[in-house]
Amino acid sequence: MKVLVSVDMEGLSGVVHPSETNPDRYDYERGRALMTAEANAAIAGVLDAEPGAVVWVADAHGTFRNLLPEDLDRRAHLVRGRPRPLGMLAGLDEGTDAVLLIGYHARAGAGPAVLAHTMSDAILDVRVAGRSLGEIGLNVAMAGHLDVPVVLLSGDDTACAEFSELVPSAVTVAVKQTVGQAAAVALHPQEARERLRHAAADAIARRASISPVAMAGPLHVEVDLYGPYMVDLAVLVPGVARVGGGRTVAFRAVDVAEAYRLVQLLVQLASIKPD
């Protein structure tokens, strides 16, 4: 079997501040070490349940170059760097049997939630068929489009609740309890890893009882952007139009895969600063 482990950073045990997730800040190297250790715990759990599994790990934070390759479990295949197809789910295909989301965070506007956002601070909200979806929801839907279940998520308690609304039968590991946007009561990192390893094994063992989340197309998608100049760039993309107020754009996607790609593109365009 093939398992994809997608690893983000904001939802790790002990991480509460942008200085721990930003390559330009002083505490980033500590964040990288925590990220790699939680990835290893998930890999170990998958292989405890299925010793013959092929495990792919997608570095899914920021530049996609955060995990320490030399410290990652040597039994896993690491996907790092960008741009790349499927972004946070790089490595996903029709042959994948299960997806695990490690170190994930709640969507923009959720709260209280540690470091909540959706792909970029430039994105205020993404609504697919009228439902607000953050990175958790978008990735669950993208996996479901290929008929692949997301069987586990780890992060803070708010992220776990967001995931459970979408996939009630899946496994969650709350490695910290939210106090605010940059504050939490966290498990000791070693305790978090032990719980994560056991939970990953459990999720893989009962993956057949966890159904993929499918969203049938065509889909109406709306994206609220932080700045009006971001909207000016977004509407240069064929099929994307300004709607409502000055910060919202919309498009029609034939399916989840197209919606996922276009949202990724809008995130990149939103990062461009005006001259």
C-alpha cells in the first residue's frame, strides 16, 4: 500500500509563534527539528500497522523546504521544493491508499486557533460551493476527488474539530489546546510523538472504515483577498471575476482538482507586491 504523510508546521506541539515557522526568524531551526520529529512519529506509526507500506512525505509548509532530510526516517520518500503539482499533497495519486495530515492548523478566521490562516495571510476566506474551507478542507476534498481517504489529522484542538466536521470517523491527535492566535497549552513534544505514533497505526489499521470526502463538480468558488491590488491581479486569470465588494473574486471549476489548482495560483499572485 501507499500512504502520503503531509506535514505542516503551525500545528506542531510547542509551536505557537511565527518566529518558529519563518525561515527569517531566530527560532525557525527549532521548528524544523520539531516538524521532522513529528513526521518521523507518523511514519513509524504507519509502518507499525503496515510494515510493507510505501510512505511518501510531503513537506507542506511555506517554501516546502523545511523538513531536515538527513534526520527524516530513511524508510520514507520525501517530496520537497516548489512549485509542484498538488502543492501540500504532492505525491498523491489514484494509487494512494490513505493520507495523514500532520501539524495542521485551522482556517483563516477560525478562533481561537493557533496561527490560523488559509495558505497565505493574503487569503481571508475560500468558499467552495458555499462552504468555507481552509487548508484542511481543501486537502480533504482534493484527496477525496481521487477517492483517497484522509484518515488522521494532528494539530491544535480547533484544527482537530474542523477536521472532524468533515471526516467524523477519522482519527485526530490534539497536541495542544488553543489559548489564542499565538498561545497554547502544549503536550511535551515526546508525549505528542508517542500519541501520534499510536494514532497513525490505529488510523491505518481502520482506514477501510473511513470514507473519502467527495465534492461533485462543477463548483462555484469564491476567494476573499486581503488587498484590492491582489484582486486586480487575480482577475487577469481567465474565468476569474470580481464579485460583491472590492476584495472578492469568483470562478467556476469543473471539479475539485481545478478549484485546488486555481486557488494555489491565486495565492501566488497575492504574494506579488505592487511596484
